[in-house]
Amino acid sequence: MPGDVSRAIDSRRSVRHFDDEPVSRDIVEDLIRLACTAPAPHHSRPWRFVHVTSDERREALADAMSDAWRADLDAVDTPVREVDRLLRRSRTQIEEAPALLLACLALDEAKDWQDDGREQSERDMFVQSLGAALQNILLAAGDFGLVGYLKGAPLFCTDAIRTALDLPSGWEPTFLVLLGYPQPGFEPDSRPAIEITDFLIDR
Ligand SMILES: Cc1cc2nc3c(=O)[nH]c(=O)nc-3n(C[C@H](O)[C@H](O)[C@H](O)COP(=O)(O)O)c2cc1C
């Protein structure tokens, strides 16, 4: 590996279990500053973040996500026990993550193309940019000794989340970012090497 950045990228893992130690507000702010250096279309800054700190809001968020997911799982006849297991796990993750951020997309700087195809492409550009901002957070978190992962569930219940967290207008909920310090003895899993020709071709 050529240097520190490559090593940080290579060693990042989704880690879903944390030590109880809290994550300071200063670190959260540093991570958001770094998130906001991501490349974005039209020199925009289409990312917004909610730091969910109060127990009441966490509970409201967990309730909103639980109700929406239960309805989705019931609609495809998921066995009751499995529904309960999934919802219990998700609730624990949301309630116990030492730092919980909701990443939102703000499209107010997107161009209005008056044409569905172009509007979708325009939106896609902003969504890609959010991915870059989130990767910044996950990578920078490692520099602060933190680990974490993303949860995509908010994309499936945006209205319920908007209400639960009383989001400003124009903030579209996308992902949860869950962060914390690793548990003692934590070792990242090894990652299987890729076959380069599966991912790269020459023309
Ligand atoms: C768009 C997106 C959504 C994800 N949603 C979840 C999720 O809901 N729950 C979860 O545990 N992990 C989630 N992940 C993390 C992936 O499971 C993880 O990145 C993948 O297994 C590869 O592992 P790695 O990040 O350690 O390389 C998500 C990742 C992305 C990029």
C-alpha cells in the first residue's frame, strides 16, 4: 500500500458492536466538517446531518422505523418470530449506538430540468455525492479511533422519520451512521481479494 490514505481505505470495515464510551460532540463536528469536503455537483453542498442525542428522539426514531418495517415485512408474509427478531435488533442498534447521525439529502441546489429523465440524472448526481460524504465520515472516524457502519433503512420510511425527528423542510432522510469505539480485542475481518478483471476492463 502506498500510504496512509490507502491503508485507511483498505482497513475500513463495517463494525456493528461498540464499547459504551461516548463520542464527544467535538469529534462529531470534526467528522461533519470532513464530510462536507466531499465532491458535489455544481459546487453545491447537498448534505445535512441530524445528530440524534436525546433518548426521546432515539425512541421516536426507533418507533417510526419499526412500525414502517413491520408493515413492509408483514406485506410479504414474513414469519412473526423473524419480524420480531429483526425489529428488536434494529431497535437495539439505534438506541445503543454511542453516536447516531441521520444523513439527509438537500436538493435545493439541484437544477430543475422540467423533464423526468434529466431530473432523475440530476438527483442521481446528488445521491452519489452523499455517498462520498458518508465515506469521508467512515474513513475519518478511523482517525479518531472510531468504528461504525451505515443503515439504509431510513430510505424506506422517509415520511415517518421526517415526523419523528421534526426535520427542516427540504431535508430528505437517507442513511443512519452509527459510530462508537471498538470493543476491547476487536480485530477487523480480512477482506477477500478481488479479481481485477471482474471490475476493470480496457477499451
Ligand atoms: C447503501 C448502504 C446501506 C447499508 N445498509 C446497511 C444496513 O441497513 N445494515 C447494516 O448492518 N449494514 C448496512 N450497510 C453496510 C454493508 O452491509 C457493508 O458495507 C457491507 O457488508 C460490506 O462490508 P464492509 O463495509 O465491512 O466492507 C450498508 C452499506 C451501504 C453502502
